[in-house]
Amino acid sequence: MSAPAPTVPDIARRPAHAGLVLATLILGAVVANINLGIANVALPTIGRELQASQTQLTAVANAFSLGLACSVLYFGAIGDRYGRKLLFLIGAAASIPTAMLAAWASDPQLLAAYRFLGGLSAGLLFPTTLSLITALWSGPARTKAIALWSGIGGGMAPLGPIVGGWLLEHFWWGSVFLLTAPFAALALVLGIFLVPGRTRTDPARVDHLGGVLSVIGVAALVLVIERVSGGLTPLWLTAFGVALVILAAFFWRQTRAPHPLVDLTLAKATTFWVAVVAGMITFGSLIGAMFIGQQFTQNVLAMEPLNASLCALPAAAAMVLGAPVAGQLLLRRGGRATFALGLLNVALGFLVMLVTWRPGASVTWVCVGYLFVGLGVGFSATPASRSLMSSLPVRRAGMGSAFLDLTRDLGGSIVQAAMGALLAVAYTGYFTQAFAALPPQQAQQLGSQAAQTIGSSYAGAAEVATGFPQAQAAQIVAAANTAFTEGKSAAIGLALLLTLVALGLVLWRYPRQQQEEAFFASVAAADAAAPPASRPASAR
């Protein structure tokens, strides 16, 4: 008979083995997190090479997080039922061909579709990493493991574009999407030999109807938000209503299903739902900031891709270095104080971006804005992760991990889509007003087709400018810089407002340290004392 897989005491007694297991799980998280922001550094180049509009660029940037966001809840439940290691391996394997498809996509629509498939692959891989950590570690060791998982794994989101910027300097735009392939291959090999095959799982049957409704509902909502730049037309309002109806049907199903994906009773815990809402805003704002920032620095400040991506290095460094500090602060002061400190730093970062990011802005201010946002996310990620996972029994670790993924990916999808829509609306609106004010002779000289191209994206304006004399070309580029800056300010202003809302929510509703620790201890004690046969029907 083969030896059982390591349990929590085994992991604790074998620190070398525990370190290798944790490194493998962090590597799986790296595959997903690099992909979240890797497209951003290539967006200006993709816009030029594939002649993509601003709306299409938003779709490309958002497609991966959309695939991840709409699938993690369903896939997390499947992992709880059928084995987390199996999903980890399938997700790592599927991440390789989807990366290759994206690298050689021939148009923006195909690129967005392949990125979406990559997100689905990560939806298999990513949720299992945190649920395995929750199943294999406990107490302070779990908090430290989650801090490392959050800091190193999450730090790859802003660090990935830096390597992507170097690749763009030497290879074609599609090379940035190949970056994750070797990480996925290594995670696959290490996962086969190191990740325990048997951990405490949930014997309940999976609510497949609820899973399908969650996938369709989340995808529909994000896609509708992406298209808001076209205006609140009757078609858009109808689509938005349909998305809300599907999501309402999902939550109704969760109240009726014998084995729901989401145990609404558990989700009512203040430590759980506050962490979900605030976490969605925090992580979503980070992804949105990278999405806006990479385009601003390359377009308006005329930086090369590598230099533009290096400006995001302070964010990556602050996330990686800040997460262990946040873990220590979390143990001393609790989740409320740590979460609030993180959100305050994010708000300061957005304030810097809003005020100082203008045409001709100093690189120093660009780096300072990124630094505060990265530091804030580094401090927020650890309490958000611990709150979600410690609010649930271990048998529902997949639900907690899926919701943590939702805070990152659904938050990223929605906030980035909303910021991208505001950017597109403000950019197009600026040129619409400018063209309407042109004298008839100048309007005729410009031409309707050129005007449409200029108003569709910054890359379009730059392309049209090359066909005019130097003085007129400079005017077109200057106007595009102003239009993009106005769009940037509208998008960053939205992120700042949402961050302040999250900060107020944490200070208002999240429990203080003593109440927080007492609740987490009660969850752990009840879970340890409950034999499988005594679990409620919703968890069997």
C-alpha cells in the first residue's frame, strides 16, 4: 500500500519538503499572475501591428482575466470534489498551447479569443494553489505561506511586463505571450512529483447547473461593461439586463441546490464578504492602473516598451517586499488595520497618477504612483487572502480560493473594463468635439476616414499623422496626447473613488483584531470537530 499524501502535521515536520511544495504552488500562481498584466506592455505595439481600436485593445487586455474570473468558482468546486492536484496539472498543461496560440494570433479578435482560453486554463490551475495551501498548512504557518504566495505570486503581475518590455525590444509582439510557457511547463513537472495527491476534500456532488450559470453570468456582465463606450443604447441596456438576470438565476440556484457552489450561509460572515468587495476593488484597481499606465507612458510620454515597463518595477518590488511585512503586521494588529493601511496607500498612488501624469511628466512621478499602488496591494493582499480562507472550513477551501481569485480576476475584469470604457469615451469624445469645431475647409482636408481613424485609438492618430506635413502632424499627435490624458484622468478618477469606498467599508464593517481572531478560531474548531458524516447537506 502506498504511503498517504502529507497531512498538515507532515508538512510542519518536514520543512524542506514543505518549502518545495510551497514553491511549486507559488509557481502555479505565477503563471496566472504574469498573464494578467503581460498584454498591457504590448498594447501600443498590438494597436499598430494589428490596427486595433481602443475598444479592441481593452478586449485583448481583459480577455485573460475574463476567462479566469468566469471559471474559478466552478473549477474550484470541481477541484474540491475530484482532486486539486488533478486540476493543477491539467491547468498547467493547458496553459502552454494557449500561450502559443495567442503569440501567433493574426487579428485582435482571435488574440482576445486565445487569451480567453488561456484564462480558462488558469482557472483550472490558479484556484487549486491557494486551496492546497489551506489544506496543508494551519495557524501562523498558513498565514506566512499565504503571505509568500500573495507577495511572490502577486508581484509577478507588475513584474511580468518588465520582461515583456525586453522581449518587445528584441522580438515580435507575440513573444510576450510565450513568457508563461516555461513557467507552466516547470509547474507541471514539479506538480507531478511534489504536490500531494490526497488532501482533505469535499465529497459533495458538484452543482454543474450553478457552475454553468456562473460562467455565463460573469462573462456576460464583463463583456457588457466593456461595450459601454458605445453608449447606453437600448441594445446595451437589454444586454446588461440579461446579464443581471443570469447572475440572479445563479444566486437563486445556490439557495435551492442540494450541493451549492457558494454556501451563502458561510458567505454572510463579515470577514468574508467585506474582504471580497474590498479585495475586488483593490486588485481590480492594480490591473486597471497597469492597463492605463503602460499605454500612457508609451503613447503620451513616448517611452520605449522596456523603459515604460521598468517604470512599473517599483510596484512589483513594493508588492514582494511589502507582503511579508504585511504578514507580520497582520499577526500583531489584525486584518482591519493591515487592510486599511494597504487601501490608503493605493489611494495615494491614484492621487499621484491623477495629478502628476500629464504630457511631459517626470519619470519620477510615474514611478512614485506605481510605488504607492504596489505597496498598497502588497499590504492588502495578505489580509484579504487570510480572511477569505480562514472564514471557511477546510472542506470548502475551493470556495474560498475561488472567491479570492474572483477578487483578483473579476475585480480586474470589471474595473479594467470600466476604466477602459471611460478612457475610450473620453478619448473619442475629445476628438468628436474637436472635429465638430473645425472649419469646413480643414474638415474636408482631413477627410472622414482619417477623422474616424484618429478618434478610434492613439495608434490610429499616430498613423494618420505620418501622412501630413510636420507641423500638422505635430498638432495631431499633441491633440492625441491631450485626449488620452483626459481619458486617463477619468479612468484613474474612477479607481480612486472606488478605493476610497473600499477603505470606508473596511473601517466601517470589518471586525477588530480580537473579534476577528475569535471568529477564525471558532471556524477552525468547528471544522476539526465535525466528522464527514455530520457535515450539513450543503457540504456533503
